[in-house]
Amino acid sequence: MEPLIFHSSTPFSLERGGVLPSLEIAYHTYGKMNPEGDNVVWVCHALTANSEVADWWPHTVESGRFLDPSRHFVVCANILGSHYGTTGPLHTNPATGEPWYADFPKLTMHDVIRAHRLLADHLGIRKIKVLIGSSVGGFQAVEWAVSEPEFIDRLVLIATAAKATPWQIAIDQTQRMAILADQTYGEKRPDAALAGMAAARAIGLLTYRGPEGYNLTQQELDSAPRYEGFRACTYQSYQGEKLCRRFDAYSYMAILDTFDTHDVGRGRGGVAEALKCITARTLVVGITTDLIFTPEEMRELSAQIPESSYHEIASPFGHDGFLVEHEQLNQILMSFLV
């Protein structure tokens, strides 16, 4: 399903000093907004996902699930800097008449949320009943809940954080190093640095799945001695190549950079003070084997948010558990969304 595109011709000033002369936001909706306008569920997507939630989050946008389009008006917007239609590095820079590529302005999560708000106004949304974000999507969600507490009624934060940690930033930097090691990065073409991005994706996957996930899914199918052709090697290569078929290195770098700036406490007296601003009834969900956003960190996040409860998904699939364990997630979220 092709996304809808919202156009804004008003210059969009960015927190770090840049300006986008105009703005395009790609988005998907499911279901219809009711006359009262109180059935809006806004989903914020993760790192390289798009706005088509039904495509990347299996068995969620279905009847009887927490994103049931017969009950909710579900909205998801592609984030600034991404590859999937919203203004990003492959869009044209009006000053040059060519794509921005590596010259695309630096972003923050606050910029992403201000763009989301423009779309919400365009759609006539007066209040979000439930705001849901996983991973980088959770970065967006917590930033929105802090910056506009009265606009969000309920908040769901899954495997995420209120501020990027040194560990998370180090993961991003390692991926950046892989991309920058590709000598084609910087060339003004959309397929530049694909080999570097493939390596970056493979690095990221180690943290997404972790040892339990790999040892469970990438064991050899027979016990014959093996000196090459390991399933784990094939998997890493395949996943890198798969991303290269659908994404570009400049957008990947833009999002990694935006990830690292995430800090809801910036200009608000610190993270703890900022989280006190959240008035939405909040559900925080951790994953037992998540290496990026550990259960301990998720419990701490929940403890800092007023009116928050904590639940945990048991999964061997690490951070990717939020994508895989849809049955557990549905059980946790269904009662919260009522």
C-alpha cells in the first residue's frame, strides 16, 4: 500500500540550526476517526521501518489485535531523514537542484515530533488516545509525551529509553565507522556506500538478537563437520544485502545521528524532571533478553514516569522480541487500550 504524502511549503527550522525549505511527510492510516475523535492510535516506527505498520509489525493491524482498524484510527508517519517518502537525504535540496545526500541538515527527535504534529493538525487530530513507540519509535513517543503532555491520553513505551546511553551511542558509532570505511560514501549517488551499510546492518543485528536468538535460529541443520558456509555467516550477509535493496546509506546515517541526540531532559532540567511532565497513563514494556534497552533500564524508566506500570515480555530474541512476540504483546496491550 503506497503512503499518503502531506506537503508543507512553510520553511521548517531545525533544533540544531538548519532549515528545510519545505516538508513532505509520508504516512499510512488504518480505520477511520470516529465523530468524537477519541479513537486515534498513533504508532511511531523504529530505525529503518516505514509508515506501513501492517508491513513491518506482523499480526498487529488485525481484527481482535491492539491495532484493530475496526476500533481505532491508526496513524503512522515516516520520520524525517528516512528513506520512505518523508523529507530526507535523497530529496532535492532547492539551493542546488540536486539531492541533499551527506549535506542533509542534522536532526533531533524534537524535530521529528514537530513534523508529526504538523501531520496531526492536517488530519484534524485534536488528541491522541494512545501513543505507541518501540525502540527508536519509543524515543519519538516519550519526546512527544513530554513536550505536549495534554495531547496524549495514554502512552506505550516498548524497549526504548528517555535518553540515548553511551552503550547505544557506541553501537551507532560502530555502524557509522563501517559506512565511512566504504570509500564510496560521500559520492552523490543513491547507491553509495551500500557495502558499508550492509556491514553496519550486520553489526546492528548482533545487538538486536543477541546470543540466545542466534544460537536458537542459526544452528547448523546437521552434525557434519563444517569449515565454511556457516548458517550464521549466510544470515549476516543476507540481512545486509536485504537492507541495501530497500534503504540508502545517507538516510541510515541521518537516523543514527538523530538517535544519538535523543535526550528528553535537554533544556528541561534533566531526564527525571522531564519525565515528571508526562500526564498520560503509561505502560512500559521490557524484553528479558534485550541487550540494547535492558529490563533493568526499562524498569527504571517506568519508575520515573507518573502513573506508569511495567510489564515484561519473555523472549530469546533480544530487542527484536517486540517484532516477534506479537502474541505476548497483544495480551499486554489489549486491556490497556480499552
